Amino acid sequence: MTRNDACCNTFPNIQCGYIPTPQDAYLFSHINDGNVVSFPLGLNWGWSGEINFSETMKALFTKPWGKGYPTREAKRKIKNNKEVKVLNQLTKKTMISFLPDLNPELLIPVLNYDPVFDFIVKNGTDHELIDTLRKIKSEYSK
């Protein structure tokens, strides 16, 4: 697990997998049925980097996700994956719940970077979160 997928996996409704190879991508999509991937674009990106990336993306999207693998274990794998997703939801906090406890010195540089803040406001769908970020920005900025 990399820092990126470990970070992503701390949020509700996120199941991120690290897919450096076609085999990892195939297994992630068929067993884990996640919704976010992390790919090491800098690591081992030599003469075969583009080929590995292309083959990894093909493996990621070969068949419908979440069908289980291997076939003889599919039912058990699907059942286990559903149980893991339920458990994950029980143990994860929403951003709204931890933002008040977050050190503003960590968040304000991000909120003061207009391209990021404007993107969040323009494209975000969680209006409560957007309002909370606006409030934090106005309290601590500049």
C-alpha cells in the first residue's frame, strides 16, 4: 500500500487499490471491486513503462467488476468483500466530522490556493462540506 491509497482509504465510500501491474489491476477489479486506483507513474517507468501502464489499464477493465476470482471461489469472495465494505463504513469518519479538529495550518494553504478551492466549490456536490470549507477559509485566511 502506498501513501496515496492509504490516505484515500481513510474516507467513507472509498476503496482504493495499488495496481502497479496488470495482475494487481485484474485482481483488484474482480475481487476487491473498489472505486479508486493508485498507479506508480514514477516508479520503474523505463522503456516498458508505457506498455505496463497500457496492459494494467486493459486488465483493470477486462470484465465486469466484483465478480470474484477465481470462479470456484467467487461466491465466497463476493460475500467477504461486502462484509469488508460494511466494516470499512463503520470505521471511517466523514470530512465534516474531523474538519473542526484539523489543524488550520494544514488546511489553509490548500484552501488559499484558488485553483483547488474554486474547483471544489464549482464541482463539489456536498453543500454542507463546501459551506464548512468556506467558513474555515474565511476564519483563518489571509
